[in-house]
Amino acid sequence: MPELTFGKAIDQAIEDAMARDDTAILIGEDAPMLRPRLLARFGPRRVLAAPISESAFLGAAAGAAMGGLRPVVELYMADFLAVGFDAVLNHMAKLATFSGGTWPCPVVIRAPSGGGFGDGGQHGQSLWGMLASIPGVSVVVPSTPGDAYGLMATALAHDGPVVLFEPKLLSAEWLEFLGRGARETVQFDVPAAGARGEVMPGTAVPFGQAAMRREGADVTIVSVAVGVHRAIAAAEVLAAEGIACDVIDLRSLRPLDRATVTRSVGRSGRLVVVDEDYTKFGLAGELAAVALEAGLTPRYARIGLDDTLPYARHLEAEALPSPRRIVEAVRGLLA
């Protein structure tokens, strides 16, 4: 199997889909410049530059999907979904329901997300909890290049709107872009296992199917994206203390693999959610509800973003989930 970087794996999935399906198009700010390979292969009618107005090109994507195309929309950052949120919330998400299932809206939104760069609270958010709360929208968050390709491949074949969150800290292209200028001497804490890995071309990863990254009977740790790698690192520290952890990579938030989570929690009796998104009213609380609705009463802890992400790098590092915080939370549950 070829090895690809995280971002290139997503690019390859898009290229493969565009080669198979003439209705697949790419829309985004500076898309022809950022995706020269796609532009050279498919031309300017299918690789389209958008104005700096997410409300405009997300709305255009919804209309294009209604007209029979399958748009892929590339945002610069997930935070900017807020600018075009009406198109996602009130149009893409509801079109199939309003039409009795006869009018699908196959739009894929590629949304780079996450902190760790010192970009501040309006450029480092991971808003998957908010998006996953919307009926009609599928939300996926890969943590490895193989899953990045596979989830994007599934998204591109899906007949409804999908938001694929691309963790910036795993993307070599984003690291190069965000590490320029005054930050050339700054070190970024990049999980190597997520930044580059084997990719099987043509292989799709189903929505709603979590992956067990590590097995252990004492504690269940659930996460997505960079948090999965932080959880694995914490589990290795805990293993030296005789504490064995399940580490579950959800991969898909909507649909959510409830069965894998409840099966693990039912065995361990302890649940730790590691989430780079906001802790309140989001994924962390949803997973607690999943356990309770299954009749389980685990000891529970959540590690996430409790407030606006700080700009100062040392404060940002303290605010984001880290192996240290995960280890402390697990020790607290076992105390």
C-alpha cells in the first residue's frame, strides 16, 4: 500500500471520485491554485475558485447539488462554517426531508479544524459537536491517512450533506502554511502516526463504524482526530502502572457507533471522553447520555475545551486535551 500524508490522502480520494463521476466538482477559495493537479486534470469548469464569502459558495453548492452536481466545498478553516451556516442548517440538511426523500443534497464540506498553532479562538475551533447536532448532516472526523481517504471516499458517494473535519495538526500542508513567518522556530506537537500512513486506494470506510485502537478492561477512552493519538499516548503511560485502557476512535459522529461504546463501557465501568471541541452541550455529554440510555452507570470524566481557545501558546497548550490531562483523569476515576 502507498504511504500518503493526511492531506494528500483526502486529495487522492477527491481525485478518484472526480475521475469516476463527471458531476463531481470542487469549489473553494483559491481552489485552482491550491489544487493544481486537479485543475490540470479536470479543468476550470470543475475546479472553481470562490469569492471570500462562505455564505455565497456554500449556498451555491446547495444549489448546484439541487441541479444534479456533486460539489466538494473546501473551507480554509472550520470556524468559517459560521459565515455560511444558513446554507448548511436550513437548506442542505433539510432538503431531503422537505421533499419526502426525493431530492437529495450531495454536498461534501472539507473543514480543516483544531488548535495547536497559536491562531486564536476564531481559527482553532473543532465544531463537530455543533454540526453533529443537526438532523440530516453526516459528520466524520478521521485520525489517520487511511481513514481520511476512506471516509472521504464514502462521503463522496453519499447522497446527503457531509462535513469532513480535517485536523490541521495532522496535515503536512497546514503545518507548512501555518509554520511560516514568525513561527518558523515554533515546534508543533504532531502525532506521527496520524500525519503519514498507509492508504489503500479505492477502499471506503463506512459511516457509523468506530475503530478500537487499543484494548484494555479497566477504562474506556473515547475520542476523535488528534485526541485519539493523545489518548493512545496516555494509555501507554497508564499501562506501565498496570491500568489497561480501551481507546475508541469514533471516526464518525453522525451516525454514531453507540454499540462499540456501550460494549466497552459495560465491561470497564469507566468512561473518559477526550474532545478538542467544547465540553458543554457537545460530544462529551452525548456519549454520557449514550451510556445512561443503555442502562449503564459508569464513572465518567471529560477532557475538552472549557472556554474560548487562548491565543498565547502556553495557555493554548493547557486548554487543549493532552496526555497528561488524560492520565490524571483516568487516575481520578480509579482513585
